[in-house]
Amino acid sequence: MAVTPEQVLDAILTEGVRAAEARAGSIGVVSEDGERIELLAQIGYRPEVMEDWQEFRVDAPTPMSDVIRTGEPIFISSVQERNRLYPSLAQVGQEDGHALVVVPLAVEGRVFGAISLSFDHDIEFEPERREMKIALARQAAQAITRSRLYAAEQAMRERMTFLAEASQLLASSLDYNRTLRRLAQLCVPRLADWCAIDMVDEDGGIERLAVAHEDPEKVKWAYELQERYPPDPDAQRGVPQVLRSGEPDFLPTIPEQLLEDAIGDDHELRRIVDELGLKSSIAVPLIARGRTLGALSLIAAERHPVFTAADLELAIELGRRAAVAVDNARLYREAERGANAARALAYVADGVVLLDRDGTVRHWNPAAAAITGVSEDDALGRPVAEVVPAWDSLTTHVQLLAPGSAPRPVTVPIVVGGHERWVAVSGVKFGGGTVYALQDVTEERALEKTRSDFVATASHELRTPLAAVYGAVRTLRRDDVQLSESDKAQFLEMIESEATRLAKIVDQILVAGQLDAGAVELELTECNPAEVAAGVIESAATHVPESISLSLDAREPPQIACDPNKLRQVLVNLVDNAVKYSPDGGAVVLRVRGDNGSCRIDVLDEGLGIPSGEQSRIFEKFYRLDPQQTHGVGGSGLGLYICKELVERMDGRLTVESEPGKGSRFSVVLPVRA
Amino acid sequence: MVDDERAIRLLCRVNLAASGMEVIEAADGRAGLELARKERPDLVLLDVMMPDVDGWTVARELAEGMETRDIPVVFLTARADTADKRLGEQLGGVGYLVKPFDPVAIGDYVEDVLSRIERGEREQLRREISSGRER
């Protein structure tokens, strides 16, 4: 059974020549573009006669051209008649030329070729003999058409199978570089002798991703060649042009001149090109979502027949599918990368804000939401100036840096929910927009402020006793004035007490520092809290103003485990405070009681009291009830902080209850000794 | 002399007395205001950080009172910040002494201030508070 159209043609011609008792015959078929006639089969002619007649124009002055153009058969009885009708053929096959018959091959009225038969004698064609030739041609035409249809169907099926295989391959992995390399392999030798895939990289350059040929040696060679003769990215043909235009470039026959131009005077290159034997080329773009991602090139060389329009169509479809696969893989990877980045940023304590070039919010992590008070949902996709109205003032002083530079944050205040927050902002500009890092430094700043407040406070506190000591010494040394004995005694006493006061303030600063560093060691021993309290009252009684009535109220308290020196220090401080904050006098009571497995020591006064909003803060380091400190009740801002730290280090608690204007109760609760 | 610190009052009293001046004292802002209104002293030495009514308040009220507005006020305080000095100037002070100070020189200082006020340099004295001229 005849399988290829060529075999069918040969069989028909052989049979036709035999049946017609002809000497020779040929079958010509109109080319796809309809301009030429190709001799697809021939039999019985001497090769040297046919050499120039493998292909000729449809409008050439030949019998076959006329038959194909007119659709009417031509019967010529002798070579004389032929030469008369076709003078230009006078030199062709003169010696053995006799009768000639050319009949059209047509299907459904459309002429697609002609069959010609040459005889070895002159013949006057009788009508019935003519009919026979025409009938023969009709049968031949049907057979040819059938086989052509079959071949076309076969080719179509092959293409579909190939596309299906390619699609399966493209869908097999998200590693599109690897997939595309395998796709190139798949194309040879079924689609072409050579297949190459070039991709556009991030900088717009062209990167050769794959070259495939049946022979791996040739592939190696192709890469070497590419290295030695890098393609001109501005070339007006081939891949560069396809990438620029997004249009396929199809050369059914690579023009000789094109190769000549490329070769120039390079002998080595000429040798290579000759060896390659390039015949036909197709380059198609890989386009997805309007973007040209790369190009797929096919070349027919030593084995593959020249490419047809069907091949181009297949290549375009293949390019389209490859592009979609690459695009999907890239989108997936980007989405995955984005998701991972978002996951990581969700746990970063700094606010991270990504704005695109238009200033639209593209990322807004939870920390950014917390700092600005605007949720991610409310921020994403909106212009940042709408999301945070103060954004401009927030970032106006931020110097945007290039990626990789050390950040230079600028600290600025913003108001969130009515509260002022201090935010350290730094920004980095990159191709796709700007990334801002926001750090909430409100607490650091507050701490910094309390520290500097403390320095100011400490210096105020030190200045007064210093003034007293210095002033007393200066006055005592005056020789122009006679001081009374009582004045002298007062000045000496002043020096002593103010120096003690100085020492105490300095001490507190030191202790607070030690507590911070964990350097205070406590000796927990069994002790009687009533005894400690009694000692505190005794020493305090020597210097409290007369307006204060100081008393101890201790009823059979339990033994406790504590450092008695540190407990004394705490109680002295609390009693001093009680006295200090009772400028109008009143009772100050030190009360000691057993209380449900613990011991409770209260220091009660009837003084100024503490506003409820401040009660929880007075134990903070450097916190002062009166930060302006214009009301003179001095202190380092460390007393209560030290007390609380010490009590907690003895496993106890220090708390306060107070009502402004009525007085305060500070309570130390310590565990009973086990 | 208005100061809650007994030691400072004592220092000023002894040294000003040595210059032949009479010193009357108050231990807090409220008492100081009352005393100034009643006695109309030639000059008030005024501490700032005092319980209840502070020195700023005293100065402001003295400046607002018809009978007391002309009494020159010299602040004598541990507050050394520029902002504090500027406030002292705004409140109409004619001098600003920062603790620790030299009590031996205080008599001459007060005499100098009073004679310059007599020469009509009160406004100039006021401006000198925050102009950085140290006493």
C-alpha cells in the first residue's frame, strides 16, 4: 500500500505510462504559493534533459503550464507540432521527441497539477484515445488527492501528538528553565534539525537557554560558535528582531545573500556555515500577557525538509504554549516568594511598608499596622498619603538610600489614636518603588527623656546642698564680719547635714545602678519586723518636724525571712517620704501585722496623697510625682524604685493606696519565715 | 528672702546683714507673697522650687499686683536651664543667681542691682538674665 504522496505519484505515473504505452511521463504539481510547478514524479526521461525542469513558473511557455492555467488537456502529435506551438522548447529533447499528451489533474474543478506522457512515435489522437487519457488523469487526480489528504491528516495528527506531548512536558514542572531545555530536545529531529530557545533576562539582554540537535557533539559546537560569534542584539533578522517586534520570522529558504552577508570574509565561518547546510528557519516569539519572554528558533539543515506554512503555524502555537507555561511558573514563583516574604515580615518587629512608584501601598506588615494604627486591609492598594495623612511630614526628612546602604533613620513624631508616638523612619529606593522601615521608639525616647530628666533632677538636687555647704564655708571664712557663736555653730551643723544629704543622693544613684546591674546582694535571715520598725521610728524621731506625730503600731508580728538592713533602708525611705509629703503635719504611723501567712508593714500618713493616675507609676525609675519639680519636695526620683526592687528581691511586694488630700498608705508584704 | 531651705535663708541673712541690710524671711511661696505685700521690701530674693506655691507663681503675682509690681525680684535657684532663665526674664526678674552661689558677694550684688535700677537700667538688667552674662 502506498503511504506517502510521493510513492503514490510514482505508482500512478508508472501505471499510466504502462497503460498508455508511453515512453516517459512526469507529474507536476502547483506549489503552495500557486506560482510554480514542481515535478514531483518522472519516469523514462534522460536525467540531463530534465535537469532544468524540476521546477518552473506557472506562466512559463510550456504545455504543462498552459494545461494547469487553462484546465484543458493538450494533445500534440509530433515534435514539429510541439516546436511550432512552443518555439522556446525547440532545443529540448529534440532527438527523441514525438507525440505528447498533457492532461490536468483536478479535484472538484480545481486544477492542482498535470500529468504529461511522452511517446516514442508520432500519434494522431483519436477522440476515444483522448478520452482514455483524460479518464486516466481523473483517476490519478483522485488517487493523488486521497493520498495528499491522508498525508495532510497524518501530518496534522503528528503535529497534534507533538503539541500534546509538548504541553504535557510544559506542565510537568515549575522549573521552566529545565522544561524549556527538554522542550528543545523534543523538537529535534521531529520538528527540525536544530532547535534553540533564547530568553530575555531581567536587564533586557538575550540569554541562550537551550540548543538542541540530535548529535550532542554538534550542540557543543553550536555553543562554541555562539561564544565566538555572539549574536548582534540589534540584528534586523532572527531572534533579536523577533524579541523586539514580537512577530515571527520565517525564512522558508534561507537566502544565499543573507548567509554571504553574515559570513563576510571570514573563511573559518564560511567553512562552518557550509558544513551546517542551513536551509530553512523559523523564529517565533514566546509571548504571554503581552510580554515577549523569549524566542524559539527552528532550523532545517542536513535532514529536515524545508519548512512550510504548517510548520510555522505549529511553531507559533508551540511558542505560545511555552510562553504561558513560563509565565505561570514565574507567577507562581513570585507569588510563593511574596507569600514567604510576607510570612517572614509578619514576625518582624519593625514596621515594613512597601510603596510602588506611584506611592500606592503594596505591603503593610502587622508592625506597620500597629505603629500607624491602620490595618493592612485598610492600607493595601491605596495611596499612602490617604492611608496616613501625615505620611509626607513623616518621610520628608528621610533620605532615601540605594539598596544595600546602611539605614539612616530619622525620628519623627506621629499622632495615632490621639497619642503621640515617636517613629524612627528609614527608606530604601529600588527599581519597583520604595521600602520604608518604621521603628516605634516611643518607649526608648521616653526612657531617654526620663534619663535626661534625671540628670537635670539630680543636678538640681545636688545644687541645693552644695550651695549650703559652699556658702557656709565661704561665710565662715569671712574675715570682715564677726559671726556670733550661734551662727558659727549653725553653719557647721549645716555643713554636716547638707554633706550627709549629698552623700545620700549620691548613694541612691549608686544603688539604683547596682540594682539595674543585679549587683546588690541580699542576706536573707530570720528577723523580727517589729524590731526593725522600732529602730526606724527611733532614728526618724530625731529629725521629724514638730507638726508630725510619729508612732509605731506593732502587734505580735510573725518572724520573717529578710535582709534586715535592706528592710530598714526601705522603711526609712517610706517614713521619710511620708514626712516629706505631709507639709502640713499630721500622723505618720508605722504599722506591723501578721496577715494570712505573710507579714504586712504599712506606712500611713495624712499628707498630700497621690493622684490615682500616678499611683502605678511612682515606682518607676526616675519617675517623679512632680516632674517640673517646682514644688520643692526634693528627691532623686529613685527612692521608691529602690524600695520596690529591694522588697521584690526579698520575695515581697510593695504597694500603695492613696487619696489626694487625705494621705497615703504604702504596704510592704513579706513572706513569713518557713 | 523667700526659700524653703533654712540653710540658704541663713546664709543670705547673715551675709546681707554684714552689708548692713535688713532681711525678712519667708519659708514658702505663700508666706513670701504675703510678706512682700505687707512689707514692700526694696528687693526680693526668690527661690523657685518650693512646696505648694512655687517661685514662678510668686514672681507672676508680684508683677500683677499694683502695689508690688515695682519690687525688683532676683531669682536664687538650683534651676540652671536656659529655659528657666528665659522664664525668669519673662516674669520680670532683674537678676538670676544659680545655686551654688557665693554668699559673700551677695551684698555687693544686691547693692549693684539696686543702684542700677535707680539709674533706670531695670529693663537692661532684665535682659541680661538670658543674655548669657554670668554673675
